[in-house]
Amino acid sequence: MTFEAIRLSRRAALGLAAATLTHATAARAQSAAAAGAVRPFGAGIVAHGLAMHGAPALPADFAHLPYANPQAPKGGRVNVAFSGTFDSLNPYNLKSGSAAQGLAGNVFQTLMARSLDEPFTLYGLIAQSIETDDARSYVVFRLNPAARFSDGQPITAADILFTFDLLKTKGRPQQRIAYGLVRRIEALDDHTIHYDLSGAGDRELPLTLALMPVLPKHRVNVERFSDSTLEIPVGSGPYVIAGLKPGEEMILRRNPEYWARDLPMMRGIANFDEVRIAYYRDANSMFESFKAGLIDYRDEGNPTRWTTGYDFPALRDGRVRREQLPIGAPRGMEGFAFNTRRPLFRDARVREALQTMFDFEWINRNLYAGLYTRTVSFFDNSDLSSIGKPASAAERALLAQYPGVVRADILEGAWRPYRTDGTGRDREQARRALALMKDAGWDVDDGALEKNGAPFRFEIMVVDRNQERLALNYASSLARIGVAARVRTVDEVQYQRRRQKFDFDVMLGTWTASASPGNEQRMRWGASSASQEASFNLAGASAPAIDGLIAAMLAAQSREEFVTAVRAYDRVLLSGFYIVPLFHTAVQWCAHWSRIARPQATPRWAAPLFSSTLDTWWSAAP
């Protein structure tokens, strides 16, 4: 059947009048519906959800997400806080790094939404159903006819096409790359959109497209979309912006006409009538505001404060509660990223030497009360990690295409970051690092590391006092081998702009990990993102093995194939020594005032466990 014939048949089949179907097709549709899907037609099946691997865990008639309380009372206000500032209300352009937090999910929503109780599964929101075939060579979204923007205008296929074209040309780098894989997009009617994905070779692409935000064609200024703006946006989410102090505060207020409040994905979600988001430039001031009751919830990232700073009256008398909650998701990676676009960091031996000089054992004991665990994998604490696992025959077959890319000790799962004696003066640590530097052509001359008369000197860019303290300690360790590392603290806006333009030598980066890594890896490590402004490829990594293994992850049809590809990918990244791994905890430290409450269940695959605006919480105030 030609594509045109398929398209015309779908236009007929998409009508709700089942009488137009043949008896055989209707019988197949009834059978599919009983299995949790809706009427098959064309090459695929229309369903209420889609999982990256396997089938969705929730049936078509599910009532609510497992970690949401559908009986949660609506009302009240919650006060949350973030570090830094903001100068834009557009989270989807190249300048999104300086946009206000809390807009995605609250003001703007996506075609489908993720259940954080599953590795990677989406269920209907603006799109009430999704269709794709076994090869995932196309995807069709059927919009919910009730879907509305906050100004009352209906959401139609024209808005989907508009958003897709806008973000493909002017959106964030990861959107441009992913949407560029789409061969063709067309509206089959006002509520049906078809994407031709033939040739993409990306099984995650239907899910990536399902997570596209939907912007109102009638309100977005295309010509000025790339600019930072404080113009109040129109979205389709449960909240609208009701107040704004540029750079300091944003107030979200529930939209009483929110169209999706009774959908399964939204039951027990967005329970507060008002969400006040405050920005603080100083971490201590933010903590003092929490103690004073000006902020309702806090994720604590400072172990010293966690162990010694919470002895205040409100906690002692029960008005504030502390919790240590287990995290089921992979722990990901945080570390000092070397900008390999700089000639100084292009040699992997140099990067390994610099990594060797990070004294985690001393830092953990003296700065962090011994509460951290050294991070050793990009997918720590999960079956995706390669650490401690010799490469399987399937992994070795994948890696055979890229000979020499993975070191022998990493291939065997035996590698670990260098473990010091914890004294801060480990001589073996310095000897190992200097040996690597010498192999790369660097020698110590009069106490300074040099090559051809040029000193080994660089800058570490940080944004707050916690980062500064850590960086200063690291710089002190580097000085032991003659490396001159200067720590420079900049404000949040400058930090984001320099990050987006890769205008740094070394900076701290965070690579969060999900249970189903995929397309986002292209923007973190893929070759095309190394030169793409505002990508998250901080290190500037560009290697055929990285791109090839990302493709293998996205092409995997089973969980077993997927785990094989991710472990091989982990080994390649570790062998590149692109960053200095830091540390993590197995639990989430958090504290909150008793006037807000949460469901007993927490999502299995979320890290952090709660959204930035506590979307599953509710007001417990009398």
C-alpha cells in the first residue's frame, strides 16, 4: 500500500464511527482493546501509552499514577526556592539556561507524560493515544478534543506542527537534533498528526516526540522566540503566572479552567492553589529562610549542614520534619569537566593525571563528614553500570568496531578512580600523576609543570561557595605536581552564558542518569553536539565509538540488548577521562514544614524524588 493510501485510510479509520470498519477489523479492534490497546489500523496499534522496552505497566483504564494520591485535597500555597536568578520565561530556546524554573509541567505541558514508576513509559495527556509499529518507523498522535490553552483556545494539530517546526529551527540543541531525524510530519485532521520516521533508526524517537511541549501558534512571536523575554506565556498546564519579580520571584496560580484536571495522569497532581518560587543568590540566606518558615521544602545537599545544622526549635517541636528517602534510579555523574576544545586537555593521559590528583578520601572525611560514596560510573548503583563486571561477549562484539577505545582494566570491570591514603599528602598519588604527565610531554621545572617553556595553567569556573570550596581544595592538590589552577567564581547569569558558549577551561557538571538513557546522550557526548552552542557536551567529546554506542542503545529492541549497549557506552566514557568523578549518596536528604504533606509512595525511578514544585504534595494546614 502506498503512503498516500495509508494516509487516506487512516483519515477514515480515525473517526469514532466503528460502523465504517469491516467486521474483521472491528473484531481485531475489540481484541486489542481487551489487551489494553485501542483499534489497530495501518501497520501498528493505537494505545494509551508507550514503553521504550516491553509494554506499559498501567492498563488503559488506570485511575492515577501509583505515586500520586487521588484524594489529595486541593488548595493552599507552597513556597519553594532555587539558587541563582532568571532573566527569561522561555524554557525552550538557546537561552533556556537562564529561564525561570517551574514552567515545564506547570505552565507548559507535553503531548504525553512520563510515569516515574517505570524506566521509560509515557501515557496520554494532550495526546490521548499514540500509534506506532514494531519497527517504530512512524508515529501517530491523536489529540484529546478537550485540550485547551489557558486562554481558552483549543489545541489542534496546527499547534503541533507549528511547535515542531519552531523548535526544530529555533529550539534547544537536543530538540533540533532529534526533530531533524523526522522525515515528514503532516496533520491528518484537526486532531491527528502523523510523523514519518523511516530511516531514523531510533526506537526512542516516538517517545521523544511525545515529550514535545505544545506552544500556542496564535500567541508565540516567532521572530523574537530566540530572545530572552519576561512576557507572560500562554500554555496548557494547570497553572498560569500570576506574579513576577524579575530575577527574584515568580508566582504560579491554579487555572480554574484547567482542561486536564480529571485525566488519570493529573489526578493527585498539582494540588496547591498557588506556588511561590523565590530565588536566592546566597545558599546560607536560603537555608535561614527555610528555618524561618518562608520556604516550605528543602533538598539538602550539604552533609555538614545535614548533620549539624538542623538543630532549631521548629524541628525539635515537630513543625519541621527531616527525611532520608531511598533513590531507586541510577545515580548518574557529577564532576569537574575538562573542556577538550582547549589544546591543554586534548591528551587523555593529561586528563587521567588530573583526575588522579583529586583526593576524595581526604575531602570526604574533612569537608563532608564521611557521608559520600565516590562515583565510579555514569550509571552508578544500577545494572547499567560497567563497574565490577567484565565485558560480556555481546559487549566485546559491539566494542570490536572501535579497537583500542576501551582500556583493558575498564574492559574487565577492574578500574576504579585512584584511592588515596587520605592524608592529603599521598606521594604515590603524585608519582602516578607525574608519570602520566611525563608520558604526555610535561615535566616539572622549578616546581612548575611545563612543556616547551609553557606552564600548565588553567581556570576552574564555579558559581557558588560550595563549588568554590571544593574547587579550591582540588586546586591545592594539583599544585603538588606543579599545576597552576585558578578558581574563579561568577554569577549565575554569566555562568550559564559561558557554559552555553563553552567559554571555560574546567567547570563542574552534572549528568543525571535515568533507567533508560537514550537521545539525551547525543547532546551530552555526541560528536554533533561538541560544536553546538548551548549543548550539554561540556567536555567537547567527539568520537565514533560514542556515537555508535548511542545508536546501539536507541536501536535495542530488548532490555538485554539495551543493557549491553549502555555498559559498553559507560566503558567508552570512562576510558576517555573527560571528567573528574565526584561523589553521591544513596538517599535523598530533604526537610519540610509539617503544613505540607506528600503521598506515602515515592516514584521508583525519579532522582530527585519530587518535582521542583512538589507536584504530588498538598497543603496539610488546618
